[in-house]
Amino acid sequence: MSQISILGFAPPTPSQDPSGPGPIHWSILVSPSKDLQTTQQPQSKPKKSRFLQRWQSPAQPQQPVFESTLFDMHNHQLRQQQYPVPISHPEEESNAPTSEATTDITSSLEGKPHRLVLRIALSTHPSTSQKLATKVSTLLYATPTYGPEDDWLRAALEELIFARILDSETISYDVDAILNYARGAATNPAIGVQELDYAAHMTRTTQVKEMFSRGNAAPKSPSVSPSRNSRPANKRVSSKSHSFLGFWVTQGGSGQVKRHQEKRDYWQRQDDPYGGLM
């Protein structure tokens, strides 16, 4: 199991801009996974198939394979070196192993190295770091090395995504998203080295989006319609006095005649409205 990371190095000369460390020197690191660094046993270098030997370009130089390999653009060429970089002293023998190493890398300026300021873990890969470094080396030799640092990093990420080396079942790797994340982290200078995890960041972002989408899709409670008796009393009185469309039944003259007729004696004419006076 191996891990692919982006390393950002500060420029060799201090930046005059207080908002950031200046233009970042980008690199790609292939290293053993952190979970397996303590238990991983040294493995023999696998034999390369004849097909790959014929397919490999003869112009590509053969590079040694290390446990952790760093790829960057140096003097308009792709540089591949062991990382952390071993420190050699002139008085020591050339074939003597050294235990000292540094996270700084040499720059084009003599005596002014690039200082490590940012480390972003991108993804893990099931292959060993030595085997994966060989694949990455073949891919990155096709990247342009005569442009800005950001252009080289973009081309390197495109090669890794197209070859499905940067791949995951839970998140989707996008070149622009990775570049924006790396640039945003580089604009926030910190004391020491920033350790970030891009995969964990994208997982949290996806979970937050799913939470908001579930909240927006929840059914809304039905609105309560006002009842008929909720109108004010003055509104009911005014509506009765102005909007009644029925008929008022009143007792006219015929009603009074009927009441008079009911009081007449039996010998009086019942059909005479004047009670026999006429």
C-alpha cells in the first residue's frame, strides 16, 4: 500500500508579499502508506515484462527506485529523487550509508534550497511505493517542463487521474478542485508544515451536501386555513347589514285585517274588511 501526496515548497528567496510565502514549488511524492510504514518489509524489485521493455521509450533515462520518491520540475527537467533527501558530507566515504536526511530540496540558486511548507495527502494505492513510483515516472516524463509551476502540476494531476492512479469509490478527483484546494492552502502561511488530507476534506463536503439535500427534500407541514369564525365581530355585523340578499317578511294591511277578522262575531261578515260599517 502506497500514498500519493502533493508537496509545496517555499521559494528560496523570502517573499516581500505579507499575504503569502510567494510562488510555490510543487512536487508529487510517492511514499509508503502511513499505516504500513512500520510493518512493511523490503521487497525485491519486480522483473519488468518484455512487452514493457519494448514499449518503454529509449530516450527516457533509467532512474533508481526508492522507498519514497519525489518528482518535481527542476531546471526545465523532470527530477526524481529520494525523499527525504539524504545529507552527505564531503569527508565521508561515498559508499557509506548516511542516516541524516532533510525535507528541503535544492533549487536553481546555489546554497538556497526550497523549504517544505505544505503536504497534502491525495489518495492511497494498492501497489507498493516502488512499483507505483515506476508507473508515475513513466507518466510524468510526458509532462511539459518549460512553463509555470501550476501548469506542470496540472499536467501531472491530469496524467495520474487519466491513468486511474488517483481513483476512489467514495470521491471524485477533479484537477481544478485539487488545484484550488492546494492554492488556498498555500495562501495561508503557517509555522512549520501544514498537513492536510484532500480525501477527508472531500468526504466531509459530500456528507454536508447530502445533509442539506435531505433537509430540503423533507415534506412541509400543511398550512392551517383560517376558520369561518375567525373573523372579527365588527366584520360579521357589517356583512350582515350590507350583504343580506334574502327577503324580509313583514305584516302589511292584510295582516291587520286578519287580526280584526279573528275578533269579529259570528254574525258579522267575515269577508267585509270594514267590519260591516259600510
